[in-house]
Amino acid sequence: MAQDETSVSGKILGFPSRFMDKIKKKSTELEEKLMASSEKALKRLEKQEQKMKRKLARKDSLKAEQLFGNVEQRYQQLQDKLNNPTKLAGRSAQYLPNLDTLKTSLKFLDAGKNILPNAAGVTTKVKDALGSVNGLEGKLNNAAEVRNYLKERRQQLKEQLDKLGLMKEFKKYNQQAYYYGEQINEYKAMLEDPDKLQQKAVEMIKKLPAFQEFFKNNSELASLFRLPDNYGSAESLAGLQTRSSVQSLIQDRISSGGPNAAAALQQNVQAAQAELGKLKDKLNNLGGMSGSDGEMPDFKPNGQKTKSFLQRLEYGTNLQSQRSNNYFPTTTDLGLSVGYRLNDKSIVGVGASYKVGWGKDIRNINVSSQGIGFRSFADYKIKGSFFASGGFEYNYQQPFSSVSQIKDLDTWQKSGLIGISKVVSLKSKLFKKTRLQLFWDFLSYQQVPQAQPVKFRVGYNF
């Protein structure tokens, strides 16, 4: 065991530089994103309050001053709070398991000169990484306090503006404040999603008995569920009921209820489990819509609103084959696309395709370039895994050997597609998002030569 611990210790000390740099970089990037989005959100909210104040002042200037006061100063104080986070006194506003493990691991390595041999050389890197994580945690907690303030502010404005007939002006403010709270939840989720290097490092550290003992005494989880010093000893069990005594008590209660008491108890337990399942589903739905504070918005939120531009992109590929006829050989269209999610149900995008010719039949195989195409598309989720799909395409349907042959746009054919798509979840991870598409080309009847009006495509999104 001593050899195993020494081996693991050596591995930990072998790559702390990369590990610490990675932690510091991720913490710094998240902190920068948090501050940028917070500053942007607070400016928008301040602008909305100024606008509502001006409208209310036209009706009642005294009430406007009483309700809104010095808007600019108030939002500057919120911004100052985010820029200068106070040191945490005690536990964070919300327990994050991965953050707790990461912080405790860094504290363990920081104390490594007393626990691990030859660890003093990594102290500077560890302190820098720990400082970045603590700084990010402080700003996340202050952002959560700002979110809670905005939540109370929204409730206050809603009650007052509803009486004054200014709910239309309040709606935009309400949505912006809600999405700011969701953005904070998004950053917390990113912090709770460790990369492979971080997972490897933490897993190696967790194997050390010294770390396990350190975690029991120094983690945030330990402070939430502090164990007694005599835990596991006979003295710690004094005064507690044993399992056999509890079972005996339950049996006596069931026996006193008559011959059908056991069956009735089982039915009640099953009914209670079913009700708990329903409540759990409702709670999950509520949490999925409103974040960790359990707030139900009075509008339909857009789950894509808090994502960055790159996170809202969806890439795809598809295949479409066509049998040979008098005009075309057997061909396969290879398509690539990139879509942008407007909201949770809608996506629009563009793409391109390359038509490969395979020859007339199996006895006459001849690989050739039979055309290219450019596409635009839109998908709207109808229900479950079914989507209403459509698009417009330009296709060059002739063999070519150089780019100069396809420059004449008059030789390109137009296609207007409308149809339905279904995402099939296969067991294979590689083809988990397989998409089946059936289209009708309503412009095919105008094409010369006419292409097939019905198109079937198999694709994959990633």
C-alpha cells in the first residue's frame, strides 16, 4: 500500500503544471464570461428601469421617484459588488460537488509539502490555481446575490406597475432579469463539467488515503455533514435503536392491524412512491425551466438564450441516392450543413452538397463528379422527435471537371422542399442522432430535365 501511495504521489507530482494551468485557465475564462454577461445584463436592466421611470413620471412624477429613485447609482452599486467580491464567510450560496472536490484537492496539494514528499516545488502553481478558483467562486456567489436582488426587484415592480397599468413596459425587464439568472446557472453547470485532465488528476488524488482523511476534515461537504470524532465506535451508537428493534416494532404494529394490514401497508407504500415520482417529475420540469431557484416564469422561456453563438450551432451530414435514368447515372448526394438554433424548437441553416456518380449499374461502375449544390433549410419541432422541415436549394446537375464549368448560374436548377423529419435514437453512440427526412420538391416539375419530386435522405446531426 505504501508503494501504491508513493506511485500515485509521483504521478500527481509528475503533471501538476498542466493540471494547475488548466484549472487556472478555465476559472479565468469563466470569470471573464461571467463579468462580461453580468455587465451587459445590468446595463440593459438599468436602461429598462430608466425607460419605465420616464413613462411613469408622465403620469405621476412623485410615484416615479419613489419607486425608481436613482436608478444609475443603484445599478452601479450592483456592478461594484460584482467587481469586488467579498471573501466568503462560511459556505457558498449553493453546494457544487465538483467545485468542492476541486477546491479540496487544491488545498490538499497546497499542504503537500507536509503530506507528499518533494511537493514544495508545486506550491506556487497550486496557490495560483486555488486563488483563481476562489475568485471565481466569490464572483459566482455575488452574482447569485445580485440575481436574488433582481428577483425581489421584479416582484416589487410587478406589484406596483400592475396597479399603474404599465405591465407592458415591465415585460421586457422581467425577461432580461430572468435570463440573467439562467446565465449564472449555465456557468455553474460549466464549472461542474470537468475535462479529462481534471478528472484524471482528481481521481489520482482521491486514491491517496491521506487525501481521503483530508477531505473528511476540510471539504465543504464535511462542514455540511460533520461526523462525530468517535464515529464508528461503540460509544457513537449509544442511545440509538438497532435494526432488529426497529423491525420488531414494525412487525408488532402490522400484527395489531389485522390479517390484511401487511397488504394494505404495501399498497399505501406503492401509492406513496407513485406520488413521489409525480412530484419529482414536476420538480425536474420546474428546475429545467427556471433554474436552481425554483422560480416559475410568467412567460415561455427560450432555453437557447443563455448559450453562446457557437453553442447554438448544430452540424449535420446527410446522404441521398438516386437510381440511374435516361439523363443521370446512379448518384449519391453527400451533404454537409450547419444550423443555428433560434429557440428550443426552431433551427435554420445553410449547407452544401456534392453529387457523386457511380455509373449505370453494377457492371458499369464509373466514379465521377455529377454536380454540386447549395442549400438553406429550416426545421420546426412538431412533437417528440418529429419536425416539420423545408428549404430552398440551387443544384448543378451536370458532370464537371473544373470550376469554370459551373460559373453560369442559368444552368443551375432550383428546388423547393417541404416535408417531415424524424430523429431516431439508435443504440450506437455514433448514430444516436440519426435523422430520416422525406421531402416533396414542388419546383421539380419546372426543371429540365425533371428530377424526382420525392426525396428521401438519411442524415446525422452532431
